[in-house]
Amino acid sequence: MIVTVAGFKGGVGKTTTAVHLACFFAGLDGKTLLVDGDPNRSSMGWAERGNLPFAVCDFAASVKASRAADHIVVDTEAHPDNETLETLADGCDLLILPTTADALGLEALLNTTEALKRLSAYSVLLTKVDSRKMATAEQARVMLESQDIPVFDQVIRQLTAYEKAALAGVPVQGSGDRMASIAWKEYRAVGEEVLKYDQGV
């Protein structure tokens, strides 16, 4: 399965999502590859700082590296235009669009509504949700779904465990943070939803 992660603005957890979905796939049968297509090389940097349970390569090396992979996650450059968005969607089985539930994040996403309607397989992931403002995330979900935009059931909360994991170059469950297992449980739930998309459930 090929999963592509794209964000319409910076700071929405795009690389965090790509890393942890790759981690989820690495726990399944077969080989997993994370392709870093972002000029910031955030995924490559994460891997170089520590140890991840899957292969990571940049876009230039992806053609050869992907031949041996059963699961591929692509971390893309932020701010895709409509044409790029359609190209990304055509090149994968599922396009994941992380966004924060605040007005700026949602506005950046909703500005592409017409382009989104032309896509076949995509879903929005609400990220960096304040645990004290879960009602805001639910309001965002209702608003997006009213525009016929699919949204993952699972939301990703804003936890310092992710920052610790990125600095150490490990998945969140290896960060040592007291919320690490809860953080990983949330991304594992997202991974299970991704598999349902793949199975047509």
C-alpha cells in the first residue's frame, strides 16, 4: 500500500504522521519504506538522529528503494497547489491530509475544497488537538463532513511525547514520556483506519 501525507500549512504534524504511519506498517508483514519528499528533510533528520524500525530515503533514491517495499509512506513538501494535490492522489492508494482544528488550519484546507472533490481516496486527519478542547475538534469534524470531506474517526492530540521522540530519533512509544503509550495508541488507531480504506471497508 502507498500512503501519501500532505499538509496545506506548516506545523500540522505532517512528518510526525508519516513517521508513525510507517511505524504502524513496520509492525505488519512485509517491508516498509518512508520516502522523504520534503526539501526540509524532516523525516530523514528524524531517522538520522536515532533509530526507526523501517527504511527511510529521500525522493531521489525512492525509485530503486521502493522496489523492495511492501508498504510505502511518502512525506511530501508542504503547501501543494491543486495540480500537485491531484498528482499526489493519483500516485497513491490513500492521501492523508493532516490539519489542526483551528480557524487558520481549516481555512487552508477549505480553500482547496473544489480540488478535493476531484480526488478519489483521501481523508483529513485532525492533529495537534488540545485535550482541553476536544469539543472544538468535534466541531471541525462536523463542519468538514458537512462539506462532504472525509475525516478520520481518530484525532491526534498535542502531546510533548512527539517532540521528545523527534529529538531522540525514535517512534513516540520509545520516547520515555509518560504519555508515550497513549500517543502511540492514537496513531495505531489511525493505521487501523488506513487498512480499512485499503480493504474497502
